[in-house]
Amino acid sequence: MRSPRHSSSSILIGSLVFAATSSCTQRLQDACTALSTALPSLVTFPNTTLYALENTYWSARQSTLAPSCFVTPTCAADVSTAIKILTSLSTPFSVKGGGHAAFPGGSNAAAGGVTIDLLHLTSLTASRDRRTVSVGAGNRWINVSAFLDPLGLAVVGGRVADVGVGGVILGGGISYFSGLYGWACDNVRSYQLVLSSGAIVNASARENPDLFWALRGGAGTNFGVVTRFDLAAFEQRDIWHNSLLFPGALNATLIPLLQNLTVNGLPADPQTHTYFVMAYLPALGGHVILSDQFRAAPPPANTTPAVFQAFNDEALLPTIVKTTTVANISTVSRAIDQAYGSRQTWSNTAVSATSAALLVEFVPLYEAWVSKLVAAANGTDVSPLMIYQPIPLNVLRAMQANGGNALGLTPSDGPLMIVQLSVSWASSALDEVVESSCKDLIGSVNALAAKRKLGNGFVYVNYADSSQDVFASYGKENLARLRLVAKKWDPKGLYQKLWRGYFKV
Ligand SMILES: Cc1cc2nc3c(=O)[nH]c(=O)nc-3n(C[C@H](O)[C@H](O)[C@H](O)COP(=O)(O)OP(=O)(O)OC[C@H]3O[C@@H](n4cnc5c(N)ncnc54)[C@H](O)[C@@H]3O)c2cc1C
Ligand SMILES: *[C@@H]1O[C@H](CO)[C@@H](O)[C@H](O)[C@H]1NC(C)=O
Ligand SMILES: *[C@@H]1O[C@H](CO)[C@@H](O)[C@H](O)[C@H]1NC(C)=O
Ligand SMILES: *[C@@H]1O[C@H](CO)[C@@H](O)[C@H](O)[C@H]1NC(C)=O
Ligand SMILES: *[C@@H]1O[C@H](CO)[C@@H](O)[C@H](O)[C@H]1NC(C)=O
Ligand SMILES: *[C@@H]1O[C@H](CO)[C@@H](O)[C@H](O)[C@H]1NC(C)=O
Ligand SMILES: *[C@@H]1O[C@H](CO)[C@@H](O)[C@H](O)[C@H]1NC(C)=O
Ligand SMILES: *[C@@H]1O[C@H](CO)[C@@H](O)[C@H](O)[C@H]1NC(C)=O
């Protein structure tokens, strides 16, 4: 075991390491004790109000884990101290950004481990030239928009208020503004991060460009604890948001409209953005479809952007509810926030978006899946969704900027449709059938797409189930490159071994 150098707590650690060799349990308790000595008042132990607060995650399944303690650094140097202590004691740990990973352990450590909760890293500053915004890694998107809306600025970030900046940006980041600028990861100017050695480094196009590339899509747990993101900012006023709820029976008409929108509409008007959700809501009569549409610059009052026109013909496609607003990002992101408290899972794949017929063919598979889950739930709550999220060519082109990201997507792969399953439910008795049926349905979607020669198989890490082989889907070359970067910056593989959860290269 190594003693950390340059640490105020190194003497203490030395003696704890010595004392700890007798038993594993002892050693793990010592990690929390050592942390609380080195970072007084920043460690939270079980059975306290603060612990309960920090152990609150969007998905109830994450909160079922109980780390030995949480440590809550206030700056990059604190993160460095924590990492040195955890690695020197070989303590398993996890990092919590906004805590919106769905599966248990995604961003929480199990008993015996430590969770580093970044909640105090809340700095937010805009550069004088208004072109860069520095965002502390503990912010949620609502904190970012509450800061930027009054300045008339925005960044390419997550769409939903309470979600954390860290997980979204590191995994990719689908934004309202992706049609113009690509995903969130394509718009990071610089990262400040803590390596497994405890060193604090920058990664940008100029400084450590290999790390900069890997962080753009390579996800959180492989390279470092990012403490600050410097994001490209742009001038932005209120956005247009149109939310349409249709009866599910219209799917055979709406899906072809979505497909045409993906191939022709979104690239023709890159200010626009959309997603398309199939849901089963007995209270509303059964299957429904929710389509949310956005435009960065609002169209003239009481008009609809031309590319969305076909969806907005009430005579042909009567809605159950339709809400159109022009509002700041804070308001829009709050309007689509998702409640805490349920068990959650998701999984996804991508298929070619060039065939409307294929996307319609998935609907009966989805219906059978819903029936199976509803039956298995015996009347307990279950809400299965199938979501289509377009990756049109304009987004794929924007992703090639800055030397390209790590996701392995090129315009020649596209246009693509992400097919995402998302389930929230109440009873742990349903866990197994939810997990296995999602796996089966993603398998069927991929098999049908392959049969039609329309397969792709890209897995977006931020909607992936823990069983999915995310990095293999980035392509052999990118995976090899990611592994080389991880090896270079974490030569002892400490993060690969000790930083648990999420996806490893
Ligand atoms: C309601 C909701 C809305 C969503 N909307 C969008 C959306 O609009 N666009 C989109 O692309 N995705 C969206 N997602 C998916 C989202 O990208 C993932 O859930 C993401 O993991 C959330 O980030 P987080 O920081 O809240 O999660 P966490 O669970 O805290 O973190 C996820 C992973 O990232 C790691 N991590 C977090 N912060 C850091 C850091 N600073 N340094 C190193 N590693 C870190 C964690 O260790 C963990 O492995 C949404 C999810 C939900 C639940
Ligand atoms: C927390 O409280 C519960 C119930 O009182 C107890 O069983 C448990 O041992 C306590 N945990 C710790 C770590 O003190
Ligand atoms: C972030 O936003 C939430 C919701 O508005 C708020 O409660 C919290 O205090 C904000 N955090 C900071 C550091 O401003
Ligand atoms: C966003 O708009 C709402 C409604 O107009 C307003 O009340 C709120 O102050 C605005 N928020 C910010 C952060 O500018
Ligand atoms: C990282 O960049 C900042 C400026 O943003 C600079 O002050 C700091 O010295 C850099 N760190 C290293 C290790 O080069
Ligand atoms: C899809 O549309 C078909 C034809 O209208 C209908 O029979 C089916 O029930 C719909 N499916 C869903 C999930 O709404
Ligand atoms: C497809 O989209 C284009 C661009 O918005 C539009 O001009 C065209 O009418 C649409 N075609 C169909 C069949 O909807
Ligand atoms: C539903 O009932 C069956 C049979 O009684 C039982 O095995 C299963 O666990 C129940 N599922 C839930 C979610 O309660």
C-alpha cells in the first residue's frame, strides 16, 4: 500500500494502514475515519439526517445501497485528498454527480465503500467575453439555467432540471441545442479533473488532448473525477416548447411523420429538436404518444415551425392535450422534470432512421412487452415507455468538430434513431421480469433491424442498462484508444479496480 505524498493526512494514513492490516472491516471503517480527519466536517456517517439526504437518488434502487460514509469535497483539492486516501487504503468508492443513474450502484457505493458526493462543487462563472461558462461538477442543470437565463446565455446541456451536469456531459449529453452544436460533450472547452494519483490536471484541445478526446463520451468512471467543466456558451433567449399528447392508435401515422422529421425536417431547421415517447396510461384510456418539440428561436406568435407542421393538424391528428409555451430554459426544464421515488431502469440501442416501416414494426413488440409487465405487476405500479430519440445528420456532423468525440458515430452511420426503453415501478418483486423483458425486447429490436439490414447497435451510455456492452458499441478502434488513454493516466488501474459502478473501458 502506498502512502499518499503531499497530503496533510499522510502521517495519519500511515498509521491507519498499519492498524488496518488486521481485518478488512477494520480497514473500511478506517477509510471513513481517515477521510473525516483529513476533511473535517465533510464526512457523513449512517443514521444521520445528512446521510439520508445524500443517499437520496432519483432511482429508488440506488438508495437501497448503504455506503459506509459519504464524503463531500468543497474544491478540487478536497477531491484530491479523498482520492489519495481511498486509493492508498484500497477502498472501493463511487462518485455521485446529480444521482440520476438508474441502476443500483450506478453512482452509489455498496456497504464497505465510500461515495464521493460532489454536491458542494457549485461554482458558476461566465467569462467576460460571454463565450465560456465554468460549471462546478456538483451543479444540476436547473442551477446552470437559473444562472444563465438572466444573462441571456445558454450552453449545450441536459434538458431536465434536476439532472446532474457531470453524468450528462461525460456520457454525451442530448440537448435542446444539439441540432446546432452536437451533444454536450462536443461543447466542452476544458475539463479540470483529479487523476487516480490525486494530481489535478486540465484536459482541453491544447492541454492533454488525448484525455480531452476520451472524456468526450468516455463516461465518468474511467479517467478522473471531473471537478469543473468549461463549456462553450452562446446568446440565447426564451425557447419554444410544444408538447403534444396523442392517442396511441395514431402510431401508424405519427411514426412516419417522426421518421421524415428525422431525415428531412430536423436537418432543414437545425434550431429544432424533438423526442417521441410511447406510454401506457390506463387513466387516459390506454396507449398514448407524447411528442415534445422545441425550437431555439421561437417562431412568430401562434405559428408552428414548418418542419413540425404535419404533427399540428388537429383535424387529421386530434390531440388529447396540447401545450405550447415560449419560456426560459429554467421553466421548460422544470416542466419536463421526472419525480423521485420509483424503481427505475432503462436500456437502449440505435437503428437506422431511414425506414418508417421498421419503426412501426417495433410497436407490436412494445405492446406485447407492456402487456407482460402489466400482468406481472398484479396491479402494483408499473410504467413502461418506449422512446424514440432522433440522431439526425446535422447532429452527427456537429459531433465531428474538435477532432471528434469518443462515441464512434459518423455521418455515414446516420441518420439514426435511438430506441430507448425506460421503466419505473414500485415493487422489488417485479425487478427480475423488468430486467429480463427489457433485455429480450432490445434483442428483438436489434434482430429485426438486422434482418431488414437497418441495424446499427450504438448504445448511448446514459440510457444503458448495466448489462449492456456500451464501449464495444463505439467500435474496436475507439475502444482500444480509450483503453490506452485510461492506462496512460491511471497506470496502476486504480480507477478500473476501485471506482465501482457504471461502465468500464
Ligand atoms: C429525468 C431524466 C432526464 C434526463 N435527461 C437527459 C437529457 O436531456 N439528455 C441526456 O443526454 N441524458 C439525459 N438523461 C440521462 C442522464 O444523462 C444520465 O442519467 C446521467 O448519468 C445523469 O447524470 P448525473 O450526474 O445526474 O448522474 P450520476 O448518477 O450522479 O452519475 C452518472 C455516472 O457519472 C459519474 N459522474 C458523475 N459526475 C461525475 C464527475 N464530475 N466526474 C466523474 N464522474 C462523474 C458517476 O460516477 C456515475 O458513474 C436523463 C435522465 C433522467 C433520469
Ligand atoms: C443505524 O440504525 C439502525 C437502526 O437503529 C441500526 O440497526 C444500524 O446498526 C445503524 N447503523 C449504523 C452504521 O450505526
Ligand atoms: C440549485 O437549484 C435548486 C433548485 O432550484 C436549489 O434548491 C439549490 O439551492 C440550487 N443550488 C445552488 C448551489 O444554488
Ligand atoms: C424564467 O421565467 C419565469 C417565468 O417568466 C420567471 O418567473 C423566472 O424568473 C425566469 N427564471 C430565470 C432564472 O430567469
Ligand atoms: C489548468 O488551467 C488553469 C486555467 O484554467 C490554470 O490556472 C492551471 O494552472 C492549469 N493547471 C495545470 C495543472 O496546468
Ligand atoms: C398502433 O396503431 C395500430 C393501428 O391503429 C393499433 O391497432 C395499435 O393498438 C396501436 N398501438 C399502440 C401501442 O398504440
Ligand atoms: C417531409 O419533411 C419535409 C421537410 O419538413 C417536408 O417538406 C415534406 O412535406 C415531408 N414529407 C412528408 C411525406 O411528410
Ligand atoms: C404477482 O403474483 C405472483 C403470483 O402470486 C407472484 O409470484 C409475484 O411476485 C407477484 N408480483 C408482484 C410484482 O407483486
